Amino acid sequence: MTDTAYDLQPQPGLREGDCRVPSGCAISGIFSRSGKRIKGDKIITSIAVMHDRSNGLGGGFAGYGIYPEFKDYYAFHVFYDDQAAKRECEEYLERRFDIANLSAIPVRNNPAITHIPLIWRYFASPHQQTLEEFNMDEKEYVVRCVNHINSGINGAYVFSSGKNMGVFKAVGYPEDVGDFFRLEDYAGYCWTGHGRYPTNTPGWWGGAHPFTLLDFSVVHNGEISSYDANRRFIEMFGYKCTLLTDTEVITYVLDFLTRKQKLTLEEAAHVMAAPFWQTIERMSPRYRAEYTFLRQTFPDTLITGPFCILVGFTGGIMALNDRLKLRSMVAAEKDDMVYLASEECAIAVLEPNPDSLWAPAGGEPVIVTLDEAEAQKGAQ
């Protein structure tokens, strides 16, 4: 084996596939049940411990509760290839939204982050008159506008579109991405982080994790072998998979199951990582009927292949392994804090003495939400 085989840095000028590095994605999450705001440098510390699970082709973070001063507005984070794309996108947004504030997202120079697009954010709310004209609820309206920008405006990509939350991602190792976006300037009750090793898809800014729609954000370690079937199904309902990665479809499946089909998050988890039929047959009559209904009603949203995901959403976080638990996931609790990560070391660097530590079972979601009083406060 040559010396260069030990070099984890992609070589300049080489594309993914030419500089293959055996590794695996890293994911980490931090959540405060009490709604305590955690500075963004904490999630950087956690994900940086798992540096060797990435190869520098993607890193990113999602934070919740980070925009309290604009909590009632959708926060659109947008990548632009050039000024022409920016002008076209802004004209579109101005026709359809009231924009309370817009600015370039603050960044700092980091030599590891290169080929930087224009990165802007907009705090906006839909024109009420337009909603009435289209006879459409607010969330569906926002989803359609995001789909239009991402598929119809060349060189523009909305990579975050929820309220009081935001995603920060790029091509690079996650610790460099966090430094680039100055995450220490933000604080929120929930953070997720991801270090990417693209398995079958190109490493590019839009293809870095997390993937989002409205307030859902997904970070993923693994490979979705059912991607084509999931994509063909979900695109029948107006979703568009344009980001050259399998993980994108998980976000849309979650939105479809919970927002459009009105399933609970736990029910959606039991659809995406459904038990095998022989397992269902051994259940008690009540659960056998419930799981049979879910599997028969939503067969095309079953996600197969090795995966472990963290899903952020307003007021909570969910961890989910595939039903065979082919990817690692560790969880821990300390007082009001919950930690989730690919490896125990990513938890220990933040909390060396947790009250509890366990490995969630395959197919069984871990769902954590804000305490009731804090959740009501956030809804006001």
C-alpha cells in the first residue's frame, strides 16, 4: 500500500470516484427538552470527533430556535450560482411573499471551503391575498414555491425553508463548514450535524446534508436501495427530486406521510422502517392490525437499505435505524439533554457522564420533544 492510500484528503482536481476513501458518514444531534439554547459550536465539537467517517465532500448542520426575532417568518436559505439567478429568484419571492428581512448569510474565510456560491437568507411570509386566490394552505404554498425555485430557476437552490430554524451546509469537512458559517454566533434548543461520504452520488454544495422541506431536516448515514421506487411514487404528488442524492427522498416521504396523510411521526417511522411480515404476524391482534394497515396502505414509502437518520422538526428530534440496524446509532441522556450520534465518542466529548446510554433498536424510533410548557411557549 502506498503512502497516499493513507491520505484522507481528496486530491486537488480529482472527482469523487477517482479518490475513493473507505469511510462512512457521521451524524450527531443535541436536544434540550427544556428549550435551553445551545451554542452552535457544541455540535461542531461533537461531529469533529468523527472526522475520519467523512472525506471532505460534504458537511452540514441544522439548528432550531436560532431565529427568535423572526420566529413567525419562513427563513429561506438560498444558494446562487450567479447574480442573474439571484435577481430572478428575488423577483419571484417578492411577487409571492412579504419579505421582512434579507441579507447575505455571514461567513468567515476558511481555506478548506472553496468554490463558494452566493449564500443569502430571506425572512418572509406568504401574501395573504395570494393564498386566498390559490385557495391553498400556507405550508402547501411554500412547498410549491420552493419546488418551483429549485426546479425552475437555473442556478438557484433553496436549501432551508422552515420557521425559526436554518440549515448551513457546504462541500468540506463538517468542522470547517461550521467554522465557515460561524455557528458559534447562533444558539438553539436543537442541533444536528453531518459529515458526508458520498456513496454513489456527487459531492456538491446542494448535495450536502441536511436535506429539508419546511421545518423537517434530515441527516443520514447509509444508502437507500429503494430510492428509485420511493422517488417515482413521491413525484406523483408534486415533489421533485433534483439534488442528485438518495437522502433527499426521505425528507419528502416524511412530509407526505405526516403533513398530507396526517400520520403521527411514530406511525411514519413504522411505515418507512416497517417490520417484516413475519414479525407482524407474531404481534398481538391490536398491533398486528395497525402495522398491517400501515404496510398495505403505504408500501411505496418503505425505505430499504442500510440507514440511520436524524430528523429535526419544530419542537423535537427523531432518530431512526433501518429495521436490521445496519448502521450504528447511540443515544444518551443527561438531565434535560438528549444526545444522538453515530459513535459514543461524539457524545462523550460533550457529556462524559450521562444518566443513561443505549443503542436504539432497529426500526424503533427515538422521538424527543420539548417539555409541554416550553412547547406551548414556542407556539405563542
